[in-house]
Amino acid sequence: MDDETFIFGSFRLIPAQRVLLDDGKPLRLGSRALDILITLVEHAGETISREQLIAHTWPDTVVEEGALRVHVAALRKALGDGGRAGRRYVANNPGRGYAFVAPVTREHVPSAAAAPTGVAEVGNLPAPFTRIVGRDNVIVALAAQLARRRFLTIVGPGGIGKTTVAVAVADRVRASYKDGAWFVGLAPLSDPELVPSALVTALGIPPSGANPVQGLTGWLRDKHILIVLDNSEHVIDAAAALAEAVLKAAPHAGILATSREPLRAEGEWLHRLAPLELPPEAKASRRWWRFVVGSMACLWRSNSRRRASIHLASVGWPHGSMTGLGF
Ligand SMILES: Nc1ncnc2c1ncn2[C@@H]1O[C@H](COP(=O)(O)OP(=O)(O)O)[C@@H](O)[C@H]1O
Ligand SMILES: [Mg+2]
């Protein structure tokens, strides 16, 4: 069977497989943003009203225009719309709707050849930090643990590298979760009651009325999915309750949390992240020094002595030796 493929810029969109490739590599895009893209590209050049787009994207739910705006913004960001090289893909025609404005070529390719990896990478994981120093062993070990334990919390003080390690671990294992790896940043939440809704929003599933946890667990029941709950300490009890509910309802789900404190939840396995301890020869390496000096310059510019101090602690710099760096 052939799959219709739409080609624009460096992208190939294969709606039947729900795959978007950029230069042949699968691009991470939330499922609603992908629905919006498919609708727009299938009608390239036409303005699609907001009501039509909402009806295509959320066929069973009533959602507000704000939700559409959020997902269109995510789509534009993923495509680099209006960014480098001034490429334009999705235009907003005020009062009328959205239109896909880039030239599109259609192609029919055999299904087997369409997705080079065979499996679309699903999820919304941030791109892992490319130059992670001194954490290879812990990343490999935690990836192996996660497959066995299902619920892992990386614990440590702010700035020690918990999020960096969690994203790298999730990136390493995500191919083994067919429904993807999903990152939920809990830092902006001040109200613990919003924790389940944050997961609903990240997953792009329709909100389910009064009891979001019930809707979530129902939806997750048969999913092979990894959920990263980042910065759980602000809303620790709610994050713990959600993790327990998800793991109970969804036998193939995994939870990777980061927190300054343990969640103290059932089934939780803790990893206390140690400060980086580098051998003297590694400390002298150019890469390490570039990391320290580059990061210090960045933090110096942001004029934050506290963050700089935390950051230096994370790379094993002795406390109280800030003066030598001009602080
Ligand atoms: N192993 C590492 N290699 C390079 N940079 C790192 C490493 N660990 C942390 N960082 C950098 O230090 C800062 C703080 O790390 P982060 O993972 O956000 O810490 P936490 O989540 O514990 O607060 C970030 O800018 C991150 O990119
Ligand atoms: Mg963090």
C-alpha cells in the first residue's frame, strides 16, 4: 500500500503514519499540533477557519480558541516558522483562520520506505543537552533501572543536574515505549490541584470534566508510555498521588521524576544524584574547562551569584571559593 507524503522545505509529512520527518529524522511534535499540521497541509493555500480546525483536531470535545493558539504556536516553533532563513509555513489570517503558505509537493511512497526508522518517535521530550559532562555511567545505569523499576525519582539539590540527567535517560529509553516519552514541567505550577491537568495538557488529550485523574488513568490504561515529572518538589504530594494512580492503572507506564525531596510514593525507587566528581586529568580537560567557564560567563551575565554558586557545586567546585572567580 502507498502512503501519501507531503514535502515542504526540509520536511516530509506522512499523515497515514502520523510521522513528520525533518531531513529524514523524526521530529517530536505533540499529537494535536500534528493534527493541525495535517489539516492545514492537506488544504495548503486555503484559509481554514478556527472553528473548522478545532472540529478536526478535537472532534469529540468542546475547546476554546486559546487551546488552538497554543498548539499552533507549538507547531510553528517545531517547524522553525518565521525563524532562521525567514521560512514561513503557517500564516494567521486575522478574523478568518490559518493557512499553510509554503509550497507543498505530494508524493506516493511505499509504506515500508516512508519511515526510515520504522517507528515514529512519539512524545514531547526536550532535545537532550548535547554536551553532558561526566554523567555517562549514571545515565546508562538509570536507563537500565527504569526498565526494571518503573518508577524512579532523581533526587538532589537545585542545579546539580537532575533535569539534564532525566532528559538524557528518557531520551535513551524512549524507543522502548511505543506511545512515547512525555515531559511535564511542574515548576510553574503553584497549585497542586493543577498537576493532573498539566499531564493532560502535555499529552494533548481531551480534558475530561470534573475528575482529570480518572480520565487520565482511563486513557493511559493500555499505553506503553514514559512520563517525566520534572521539578516535583513544588507540588510533591500531588505528584506522588498522580504517579501512584498512573502506575496502578497503567501496567505498561513508567514514571521518571526529578525532585529536591523524595516523593515518598508507593513503588518509588530513589537515585540521589551526586555532584560531579571528576578525576584531576578530566578537570584539566579542555571540555570541562569550557563547560565551567562558559557556564560561569552565562551566569555572570544573568548576574546571579546564588545560581552560579549552585552550578559550581554541581561540578564539584569547593564551596566558599567564589572569590577566586571574581565574585
Ligand atoms: N553533566 C552536565 N554537563 C553539562 N552541563 C550540565 C550538567 N549537569 C547540569 N548541567 C547544566 O547545569 C545547569 C543546571 O542543571 P539542571 O539539570 O537544570 O539541574 P537541576 O535539574 O538539578 O536543577 C543547566 O544549565 C545544565 O545544562
Ligand atoms: Mg531541574
